[in-house]
Amino acid sequence: MLTVRDAKFGKTRLIPLHPTAAAALARYSALRDEHHPRPADPALFLSTAGTRLRHSNVSLTFSKLTDQAGLARRSASCRPRIHDVRHSYAVATVLGWYRDGADVAAMMPRLSTYLGHTDPKHTYWYLSAAPELMALAGDRLHAHLNGES
């Protein structure tokens, strides 16, 4: 489990991690502590100076990585953003729930908590522009209206 402290709205939450992600973070933490035994900031991810990473630097690095990975921009003003990873995760999670026949409405508070949202209505916003998700939701609604569920 990863503990996120003092996040948006001062909230703290636990995030379950895959064992490989936990192992990678443990290796990073050991290297970080070796290089910065007394860091200037308590953040998990630190700059080479031992300070909290700046959003602008993280975004620049993410942009360089997406270019290296060959992720194309949809237009001059529409490029991959680090925040899109959260959106993709949310959509993929809900798509999986629909495909598994889960009660999506009952599961939404879990996803909202995981993403750090104060209310599931903020999570639904992430999902409103996903055509594949809207198609599955429409299919489920059609089945319900036709007495098939």
C-alpha cells in the first residue's frame, strides 16, 4: 500500500499497488535515501537537489518521454498530458466493471476514493467523454428498459 498524505483538500488515502510497483518504489526509495539522507523535503519523489519535484519539470519530462515513445499529438494544441494517465485509468477501470457485469454505481465510490475525489460526481466527469464507455452504458440501459436485466 502507498500512503498519500496531505493530498488535495488535505486528504490522506491508501493506494493498493501491484507487487512490481511496490518493489520499484522500494528500490527508488533506497537510492533516493542513499543520495539524500536528509532531504530538504519529505516528498517521495525528489529532484537531484533533494527538493520536491516541480509540476513544470515533471510535465516537461513527461512530454519528452511521450515524444520518445512515439505518442503522437492529435493536433498542435492537443498533446498527451500526465493527467491523461488518471483519465485512462478511470475509464479502463469502469470499462472492466461493465464487461464483468459489476454494479458500476456501487463501485464508483471506490474509484473516487482511489483517485482522491471528494465525491463520485467528480469521478463521473472523467468518464463523460469516453465513447466506448458510453456505448457499454447505453447497452446496459437498453437491456434494462427492455426488461432484459
